[in-house]
Amino acid sequence: MPTTPNKSVTHVPDGTDVANLSLTVTGQSKEINRLQDRVSALSDEIMLLNLELKRFKTLAANDINALFGRDDNTNE
């Protein structure tokens, strides 16, 4: 039983395929830019929250020390 070689089928894109691909790439590029902006904004928010949390902890520690009459410079 002789075997026949598989024929390779190539798709040659026409103008419609290229236009659709171009629109897809453009849309994806816009979405990537939007997402990168969002990630950057969220990163900035996280940094600010960390700074605010550090400040809150410092102020809270100062208040606790003031309530108990402790001074950080003493070894009590």
C-alpha cells in the first residue's frame, strides 16, 4: 500500500485578514497601555499607603509611650 505525502496547505492572507489583524493589534496595544497605566497608579497607591501606615504606627507608638509616660531615650 503506497503512501502519499501530505500536501502542505498555506493560507495567503487577503486584505481583510490583514485589516482585521491590524485592528486586533491596535486594540491590544491600547489595552496594554491602559493596563500599564493602571498598574503604575496602583503601585503609586501602594507606596503611599505604606508611607501612611508607617507614619500611623509611629504616631500610635508615640501616643502609647505618652500614655504610659515612657521615653524612648530611657532603658526602662
